Amino acid sequence: MARIVDMYARRLQIQENLTQQIAEAIMAVTDAKGVGVVMSASHLCMRMRGVEKQNSEMKTSCMLGSFLKCKDTRAEFLQLIRN
């Protein structure tokens, strides 16, 4: 998992695309029935330039397969990562 994230995170891109690329790569490599990825990141552009919000954090998510289709599966996943 860490290598997949590292491979895509090295590229200059927006967080939404990064989250989706990681989810699609995990789905392809593992042949899973579903994948859920939630990414939380601090952006230096938000901390240092413009709005200068020091504690700002962006969260993005991508749900594929059973996580996208089944409401109960998605809810369980989101509940587990909150704790």
C-alpha cells in the first residue's frame, strides 16, 4: 500500500485525482470486490500563501465496487475509520 501511495504522491497533481488513482491501483492490483480510500492532507499552499490557514486540512475520498454500490458497506467503512 505504501509503495502505491508513494508512486502517485510524488507527482504534481490535485488531491482528488491522487485519491482516485490510489483507489483504482489498489483495486487493480488486489482484484478486490471493493476499495475505499480516504485521504487527509495539509497543503503548504494553504499554510504559507494566500489565506494562510495554519490548521487547514483537506479530506477527499474515493469509493469503488462494493463500497460504492452498498450503502451499508460504505457506512461501516466510514464508521471504522472515524474511530
